[in-house]
Amino acid sequence: MSDAVVAQEFPYFTDLEEGKDYFWCSCGKSSKQPFCDGSHKGSDFAPVKFSVDKTKSYSLCGCKQNDGKPFCNGAHNKL
């Protein structure tokens, strides 16, 4: 598998709604970061579908080095 593009070296602070489905960009090429716009087509990447249990602001991974998970885990600190 190829490496994801680092979209930015810090998280996206994003307001998300409880119970709604979201598709996080795992390739780093989307023009609608941190969400998927289909730019991964033809690559080894696929969007990650997720939802949240509470409406609030979340930190979504911007560096795409988070093992394919949408929530920031601080991986950008190691770039």
C-alpha cells in the first residue's frame, strides 16, 4: 500500500452531529478535508465511515498517519 499524503500537520477541529454518518479521507488528497471527495479512486485507499455519539467539536486527523482512523491521536507530532 502506498503512503497517504499529509493534508496538514495538525488536526481539523470539526463540529459533528450525533447519529450522522461521515466519511473521513484516508488518502490525504481530498479537496474537502477532512472528508472524502472521491480523490482516492484508483488508489489503495478508501474513505472511513464513522459517526459520533454526541454533537460537539472533534479533532479529526489531518496528517493521515493515524493507522486509518479518523480521530487525531497525536501522530502529527512525530512528522
